[in-house]
Amino acid sequence: MGKKKFEGVMGMAEEKKTRTLEQIQDEIRSYLGEIEYLRSQVGVIDATITDLRTVDATLAYLKEKGKGKEIYIPLGSGVAIRGKIENPDDVIMDVGAGILVGATVDEARENIEKRIKALMDLRLALLRKIEEDTRKVNELLKELQEMQPEKRE
């Protein structure tokens, strides 16, 4: 094989190696971006679960001790109006798409528990995906490290 032909083949091999390194780096960046997004979604789910648990605890308290109590009812934007609870077991809840239905406190709490369970299942699935993506990143980092030329001193 001639010297020029040999250098051409070696150059192509180097180009292929560089392209492969870049592809691996891009894949790692992609996984890291997905992991970051999934973590943010877990945070949103955690906040929603916290809100639902607060509502559940409030409903339980109102059912037990709410009849005749005066409370401030939030209207939005930090504005509230004073009201009196006459029937704490008469709840209106959103069942999706802005549709409101009447329910008892127990029905509302049951609905909240179902929503919390569904969110916990989704949270677990996201955490598993984060774990899987992290494992892939570690494998790619190992592969990338093996491709790096050894440093000689």
C-alpha cells in the first residue's frame, strides 16, 4: 500500500473515530437533558401530591369540625370573603375538563386518594426512567473513556 493511500485510510479511520465520539457525546447530552426534564416533572408531581394531601386533610377537618364555623373563602388573587359552613358534607369537585359535580366529603376524599395513587404510579415510572437513562449515560461514559487514546508521558 502506498504512503498516500495509507494516510488516506488512516485519516478516514480518525474521522470515523471522531464522528463516533461526537455521536456518543450527543447521545449523552440528550440523555442528560431528558433526565433533567424528568426530574422537573417529578417535582411538579410532588407539588401536586402535596396540594392534594392538604385538600384531603382540610376536608377531613371540615367534615369533623366544620359545621357552623366561619371561614374565609378565597376568591382569587389574594382576595377572600367571610362565609359560614352550613353543610360541610356538601362538596363540589372538578372531575376534569372544568366539569364540576356535587359530592360528599367521603366521595371527594376517595377521588383525591385515587388521584394521589395515579400520580404516585406516574412518579415511580418517571423515577425508573431516570434510573434507566442514568445507567445508559454511565455506559456511554465508559464507552467514551475506552475510546480515548491513552495519555503517554
